[in-house]
Amino acid sequence: MTTKWIKCRESLPETICPVLIFTVSNKIYIAELDYKNDDLPSFYVTYLNFVCDCGKINEEEFLISEVSHWMPLPKPPEGEE
């Protein structure tokens, strides 16, 4: 089963559900859709910054206009121990 990229102008993922996003600058991130500012949807990438500030949690926002596509995360591997 293959998962395909979905155009943001056709459909958006559920909020607070991690997905892969593809930006207009050709980068891929794991992000979540949320409506934090002015009821406009944005994708948020949250990560730990271990280089600066000794483990500080940072967040990067991508406006919908900066993201062209999204897709669900793949299922994790099965069975191997």
C-alpha cells in the first residue's frame, strides 16, 4: 500500500495529528495542523534544540500558503524484535 501526497488546496489533515508536509521551498517536515492564530490554519513543527539552550523546545510555524502537500505518516515496522 502506498500513500500519496495530498494537495493542501484539496484537503487538510485533522488538527493535532502528526503528518508529513512538503513546503514550497522543497523541504519535508513532520508537523501538526492547528488554528492557533486568528483562526487561520498553520502547520507547526515542534522539536528539541540540543545545540542551543540545552534541550529547549522550539516550534516553527508554516502558513498554509507555505505548504503545498501533506500525507499521513507511514505505519511503524512490524514484528522484528
